[in-house]
Amino acid sequence: MDGDFRQEFVREPGSLRHNPALVLNADYRPLSYYPLSLWTWQEAVKAAFLDRITILAEYDDVVRSPTTEIKIPSVVVLKDYVKPQKRVAFTRFNLFLRDEFCCQYCGTKGDLTFDHVIPRARGGVTSWENVVAACSKCNLRKGSKSLSQCGMNLRKKPVQPASEQLRNMGRKFPPNHLHESWIDFLYWDAELEQ
């Protein structure tokens, strides 16, 4: 499938009220877990009309034209496989996702910023291996000191995540809205509890 077919995923919570469709790759896995790969109902209907997807589940709601009535797709699967990107972009969001949205010094969640483990003032670089999520309190406490100088420890060593690792990490953070028709497709490859 060519690159121009890639769509923007629905990110605004307000859009979730309007029957979004969960988009699965040809291997029946979501294209993305975080943000969850969703299309607006209009994009899903258009892709169905162009025969680019197979509809797996539908909402009870319908859309009508003068000659046609179609149930709004709830879960769709692409007919052509889209190869996942291998390179993970170094962004604030991906960094927070790698660190599971918690401070890498104290473990608290919320009010996050990022911190250079080896401060830039001491030659530290901005990279996956030197930047971690930190709460404001820990970031202020550490300042431009080394970990040993301020008596702080990292919860885990910062490393560059593989794209598959980041995708799997996103599965831990489901969005506020999960339609019941999506559940079987979101966690079908999860390891079962014994």
C-alpha cells in the first residue's frame, strides 16, 4: 500500500463521540495502540467504498444517501499490509510513553517534564540514552548536578526503544473511550493469564 493512503488518526476526545472506526492492519493488529488507530466514520465509509478495507463490525447507526443506506463501520481491516515504521521519533510524547508517564526518579505520575541525566552544562546530550521523564519536583531538586551529587537514582536505565516496544507500551494506556466491538481486536494477541 502506498504512503499516501496513511490517514491521520483521531486524537481529539470530542471526535470519539461520532462513531470512529478502529483500524486494523492486514494482520488484524491495530496500526497503533497509542494513539489508538482510529478513523472518522467518514474516512471508514470512503475506504469501504474504494474497496481498501473489509468491515468487521458495525454500529447500529446508519448514513444515507438518496439511493444507499450503509451501517457505520466500527472495526475495519486494511486489505493491504502497511509496514510499521522501524525508526522511533525522539519526541516528548514518545519519551513519556517509554517511561510509562511516570517520573524516573520518584515514580510519581503527572506534572511531567524531562531531565538530562548527565546535565547539558556538564556535556550531556539530548538523546534517548540521556533524557528521562521527571516530575517538576525531582527535576528542580536535581538541577544541573549529577545523580551522585544529589543522591538520586534512576528507576531504570534510559535506552532508545524499538518501535515494537513502544507500540506494546502504548497498549498499557487505553483511551477513555473503547467501544465494545473493539475489545476483541485490541487485546487478542495479549498473553493470557494463568
